[in-house]
Amino acid sequence: MSKQSLSEIIPETCDVIYRVLKKDFLKFPKSEQEWLQIAADFEKKNGNFRIVWIVLMASISELFLPREADHITLTTKRRIA
């Protein structure tokens, strides 16, 4: 398939997929309650996500912060424990 054909087919296909699926699968929460329900469902499915995120951020801070920033690293470590 030529580059020109693909440059037409891909955007058209994405547009059709979006229009067909947006009502049922790509809807945006309209209320605080819907946001809270989405957060609760996510946490139920991914219970360890918060812990993994905290550990990841602490690891990144240790890798990239200069040694003068030890007080920040210690604060982060205390929050994890």
C-alpha cells in the first residue's frame, strides 16, 4: 500500500472508530460521583498501583536528584515506610 493511501485510510478509520465507540466506551464523566466510581473501579482492579507509583517516584528521585537534595530523599523514604 502506498504512503498516500495510508495517509488517507488511517485518519478515516480512526474517525469512524471514534464516532462508533465514543457513546459507549469513550464517554467523559459528567459528575463528581462518576469520577469517584471510575477511581474506585480502577483501585479495585489495580490495588497495588498506588504503592508501585510511590516506590517508582522515590527511586527516580534517588537516581536524578543531586546529593545535596538528601533531605528530599529522606522525606520521600519516610512517606513510603
